[in-house]
Amino acid sequence: MQIVDLYKTDFASLVDNIKRGKTLCYPTETIYGLGCIISNAQAIEKIYQIKSREKEKKFSILFKDIKMVKKFCKLNAIEKDLIMKFTPGPLSILLKIKNTNLVLNSLIGEDSKINCRISSHPFVTNLFELLDVPIVSTSANLSRDKNIFSFKTIYSTFHNLVDIIINAGDIKESLGSTIVEIENDGIKIIREGDIKEKEIMVFLHGRN
């Protein structure tokens, strides 16, 4: 296991490790996440085992930007507007993939949808300067446990489980990302996180 200081990250080396299937624990603008490249089935399986998570519960996927999202997913006007308004940031949105061959079945949920997110954290932004494929993003905690904001707890929980930990120190408390889904031109709030439902509804009602 390797610990990497956030401010001393060798991103070229890190991207090489990720592409070779290494798992990592890394900071986002909400909480620490566990991740790996989306094309490595063994790494994804390892994260399921680390979290003791049921296979029915799919992981979120981090993308560089809306351009990368469009390579994998279909977007209607409302979905596009939500992404443009609230990302990069703590919004996750369920989107229908263009082709089931683009993503491993272990990441695809009901109705051929995946949970997409574009993070605003500088670490993730810098990572995607060199990484041209999405990565898994799931909260760095064990299933049904509380979110972890202390790096000491992150280390003690995961140092024997993941390949790489990015040390960003303690992070401020967060409710996590808000998860939404568009259904028949209406919006479903699956989980209210740092972005409040009221803020999303005000935006949608104000669209031209």
C-alpha cells in the first residue's frame, strides 16, 4: 500500500497505476472516495469486497467533463441543463448509456443507467488532465457505516485494503452528492446531499 501526499502527487505515475488496475482512496469535494478504472472487472470486484456492498447497489462513476459524459451516455435537454448548472460539483445524475458494451455490467443499473458525476475537487481535476477514461467513485466507508471525514480514520480503515491512499488530511463534513434522475420530463430526487432539492427545483422551474 502506498500513501501519497495530495500536494506531492505524481499524476503521471498515479494514472499509470490506475490504468493497471490499482485501487485508490482519494478526496472529492464531498467525502473521500474509493475508486478504480471502470474497465477493470477485478478492481471493481475488489472495491465491492472492501465495502462489503451488495452487487445490486451500483457505484457512481466520475467523469472529466460533460464531453466525456456524452461519449458514454444519452442526454436530454433537462439532463444537460442540470449538468451545466450544478457541475463540476456535488451532483450525481442517473443517465442511460449509449451502448451496454461501453461499461461493465457490474456498473450498470436498472434501465441501462449509470450514476454519473463530475467532481470539482482539484485532485480529480488534475487527475483527468492525464486520465482519458472514467473511474469508479463510491464513498470511502464500509456499507451501512457513517461517512468518514478524518484522515486518521481513513488510514486505519483502508490501509490494508486499497493499493493507494491520497492524503488530503481531514475534510469538512458533507452530506455527499445529491443524486437525481429524470423521468418523463420530471425529476426524482433519489438522495438529497449538499445540493438541496429546493435549489434544483427553483432552477428547473426557471428554465426557458
